[in-house]
Amino acid sequence: MLNAGQSAPEFRLADSDMSLVDFRELRGKRNVVLYFYDKDNLPGSTMEAIEFSELDDDFRRCNCIVLGVSPDDWISHAEFRDRHGLTVTLLSDPECEVCRSYDVVKPGAAAANQHGRPHVLRSTFVIDRDGKVRHALYGVSPKGHAHEVLNLVKTLPH
């Protein structure tokens, strides 16, 4: 598990428009909320994405970008975004490489879903502009989570 004070693992993933988001390009410029979820359009995933989107302007005022990551492909993310009017950036990690680097893949063969891909534990990381994990929240509940994370981000230097 990642802990506060550790360097956040770097990543480079495609968003819902197939544009690459490179974590290295954010370092030194913006705080990052990186949240992981299992699958687009599940009730919890939808609730969490909508709540983060509703607070997107508040996060931006804190010089923070919110990035959601799941194993779904960019097409699924685009449909999810459009269906629910999401404004947060959704990143595709189909091989779960970034999920594994943040230690959010549920262990064991029983954790694989019906499509054979691993389940992702709903988790959120608050990362400061220097690329350090300030808060590592594993196994979170989606309801009200975005507000909780915003309060943590407000404590970071903008």
C-alpha cells in the first residue's frame, strides 16, 4: 500500500478523448486527486464521478485536477462521461498497470470479474504539486467522498 509521504507512481494514460495524460507534466504545476474505481456506470462509480464533477470548479480553485482511473477503455469512458455530464477526466488503464502500481487491485483469483479482469478497490490519492502522496484512502465509500477529498485538498498549498 502507498502511504502519505511516498512519491506517487508516474503514469501515462489515455483519457476519454484518446488524449494522453502524463503525470510528469502535472508535477510542479498542479495538485492531483487520483481516484480509482472498478467499472463505468455501476451505481457507486456513477455517484462518485457525479459528485467529483459537481465539485470540479472547487477543485480547480485549489489548483487541483481530478482524474478517475478504471480498466474500462476510452470508448466506455466517453459514453459514461456523456451519459452523466461528467467534467472530471477519466483515464483508461486496460492492463491495470497503474492500478497495480497504486496497489488498488483486489488480490486473488476470486477477485477477477466475469470478463477475467481484476477488480479494482475504490481508492483515492491526494497528490501534491511535488508528486508526493499526501493522503492514501483505500476502500472508500462513494457517497460524500468527493466533499471529504475536497476538504483534504484545501489543506494543500495552491
